[in-house]
Amino acid sequence: MRASLIALTAGLLLVSGLSYGQGRGEQIPSYTPTVTAFDKLPDWSGAWQMVGGTVFDRATQTGQGGAIDAGVREHPPYNAEWEAIYQKNLARRDKNQFPDVFTNCGVPAGFPRMFNLPDPYEFAIRPEESWILSENGPNVMRIYTDGRKHLPDQWETYTGDSVGHWEGDTLVFATIGLKGSRDGDSILDRTGLVLSDKSHGTTRIRKVNDNTLEVVMTIEDSKALTKPWVVTKQFRKLPVGTRLYDYGCAENNRNPVDEKTGKTLLLGPNGKPLNIN
Amino acid sequence: MKWIYKPVLALAIAALLGSVQPAAAHHSGAGFNSGKIIELKGTIKEFQFKNPHTWIQVLVDDGTGKITEWSLEWGSPNQLGRMGYRPSTFPAGAKVTVRLNPVRNGEPAGGFIAAKFEDGTTIGRWDDKVSPSAATP
């Protein structure tokens, strides 16, 4: 009886092992770490704040804040199919039926929205890796600079996988493995700007003066764009001693989204919606 | 007592651009009427100094003894904390006059603009040059 039980257990483990083994890629591809010496890296210490608003295409901004500038700015070179998707999202936005996914709390900003957030940032750099930390969210973007390559079978996530290197004082990295708007829970801004799961980017970050970091993203997307989309974001340095804090989005979120209408609600003191829209 | 006044558009835009914008970080501010500013006199019930946005709960007597609780949304506690504000900024029981952009449907809520305490201390973008031009119950 006991021997039968052991044999059965062994059999089950073997079967389960075989099933788990299917589709398994390399765990950690071999590579020889190579890094830039720490004393060769620039000083990006302190807290930083994105300059400008969080809407990429300001020509689409209506309502609060108004249309600041006429004309098209940072509008992605969409093909016809994705321009139609964007216009549909804009129309929903105008009816207050295109909620910002952030409003529900819990999903990362992803790339490239990672560089399009309010509230301060920190850029922590080390020879082998750099971390970009946003208070809003919070979000973290990891950039490996130790010579490793992307996984050949990288799956898609919000922020993707970033590997890069230093060119003097400029951090250069490639980001792949982005899910884009595939699941409907990742947008670039609250106008409804979206990219597809074929999007990927090359980013260059450098300090253009003591108080300004410049982030230039070149985004390609064979499914949604007709040519590379180049977006520049600048970040100004905040006063020395500036602190960053928790961003517990779900701590007291009184603006949940009504799943039936897509409208953003405002909860009164009794927890019931005031139906503001 | 509720005072409503309609400042010129430029003033409203300037107020929006210059003040802490609670709706900018977490959700759209489309529900707030940025073209209207309401002034209320009341008593602080609670200052919810929590993420993602702070909320100032104010009890307002309409003059007949009916008390309404208003919800005023402000910036994130992180943002406000860096500006020097604290959970104690609005102590419970304090008498206060507040200005806000009300929600569009008349519910007792809005985006906080500024406040003045009984001792004359002000919070936010209080502008004494702006006077109520009309009053409603």
C-alpha cells in the first residue's frame, strides 16, 4: 500500500513536471557583465518634476485647463485604423465616458506613459542598472546596463523590458515587450492616446543643464504608426531636500469608475455616488 | 449662506492654472464647473489627508437649521505636504469660509480653491479683491 502511494506520488510529480516544462525558455541567458565605472556616471540625484501637462497632444485638450495651444503637438503619426481608434476614444472622452485607467488604481503607467506623469520622479543610477521612480502610481522602470540582452521570447507587460548602455553622459536604452492597449487597461494619457502590442521604443536621457533632464523617446509601432514617433519630455530639478512619499492610490479613492457607463464617479461622505457627470 | 459669483473668464483660468489642481493627477476634472466659484461658510468636520486626493469635509448650515455636508477635493497629501500643509491644516470644529468650483449637478461637492479662518488666516489662493456679486440660499 505504502509502495503504491509512493509510486503514485512520483508519477504525479513526473506528469506535472512535464506539463510545467512545456514552453519554458532559458531562465537566465548567459552573458558577461560589462559596466561603465560609477565615477564616470553623471549626477542625477535629487527629485525631478515633469515640465508641462500630462496630455501628449494638447490640441485635444478641452474642459479644465482649456486648449492651451492651437495646432497639433506630439500627435502620433497614426495610420488610418489607429487614428480612427484615437478619434473614437476622444469622442468618448468628450462624453466623460473614457475614464483614465489610473482612476481605478492598481495598474502601472507603463511605457511611454512612465515619462508623462505628475508628481516628482527620482532617477537612481548605478553602473549595472538604473531605476526611474515616480511617486505617482507609484511606478518603477528598471533599465539594465550591465551588458545583458533582451530575452528572445520576452512576453508583454505594461513597462516592458529595458536594456541599454551609457554614451558619455547619456543613458540610451531600448524597451520591448509592451502590451500596449491590448487589454484596454493601458493608455498614454486621458485623451485616449494608445499604442499597440507591437510598440517598442528607444530612449535617450541626458542632463541638458544643472536643472533639466531631457528624455527623448523614439517610438515605433508597426501596427499603429506610419513612421517613428519622437516625443521629448523635460524634467526640472526640485529644491534640495524635497521628499517623495507613498502614493496609496486605493487608500481613499473617492473617484471610482462606474463599470456600466464608464463615467468617473464622485463618492459622497456616505460612500454613495454623487453622480457628478 | 452660499455666495455665487462669476468672475471673468481670465480670472477663472488664472485660478485654475495657478492653484493646486486636484483633478490633474488622478482623474479628469470634467465634473467640476471651472467657470463658477462658490463661497460657503461652515465648520470643518474632517480633513481627509489621504491619497490619492485630500478631501475637506465641511458642515454648512443653510440658515434654517438644515446642515449639509460638503466634500471639497484638493491635491494629493504628498503634493500638499511638500507645500507645507499638514493633516492639522483644517482642524475639526474650525469655523471657515471656503471657495470652490462646484460640481455641475448641484450636489454638495467641488474642487477646493481657498479658505479663510475666523482669525483671517487664509489657505490656498484666497483673493480679497474678488467679491461676491450675487447670493443664493
